[in-house]
Amino acid sequence: MGLYGNFLLDSGVVHVSDAGGWDVIPTKEIQMDTSWMARGNCATHPPSTFFPSDGVGVEIARHVCDGCPVQSKCLEYALRNRIDHGVWGGCSERQRRRILKARRAEALAS
Ligand code: SF4
């Protein structure tokens, strides 16, 4: 089985096809569907809930994200668009930085 998929780098997303070809989609050209946002658990909460100022607030937001039907889409949206602030997809800013770092390391190692 070949290695294929999308890998995030600072300059954009490297798309590797299962045929072995690859191309780079610059970050600024990434456009993602946002229709999922209306289906999120957060639709009934004030936006400020998801931009907490402390760890307790992060946990409150993450609790709302638990079981959200669009959690994975939300997280990927935040990762791909390099959203630095707030809780997205059940992950804090710090957690998203770790995910991006791990993805970069994985892409560079392959
Ligand atoms: S994962 Fe969290 S922030 Fe994202 S849509 Fe769901 S409830 Fe909202």
C-alpha cells in the first residue's frame, strides 16, 4: 500500500496521490466548505465560550465539543486554516500546534 493523503506544511498542503504523484496547494488557496458549522454543538452557545481566557474555559468549551457531529471537520478546518485562537474540534490552541508539528514531522520523515 502506497503512502497517500494530505500533509500540512507551513507553505501549504502537500497532496500525494495513490499513484505516487504529488502537488502543493498553497495555504492561501485552500478553500474549505463551511456548511458544517451550522450543525455544530456550539451553534447554541455564545461564541465567547470557544475563545476562553483560561484553562477552565478551555475545558468548558471542550465539553461542548465532546460528541459534536462535526468535530473532525471543525478540527481540520482550524488546522488547515492555521487558526491560532480558540477551541476548535475539541482542541485547544496548544493541542492544535502539537498536531501540526506531528504532521510536519511525519511528512518530512516519509
Ligand atoms: S467541534 Fe466544538 S467548536 Fe467545532 S463545531 Fe463542534 S462544538 Fe463547535
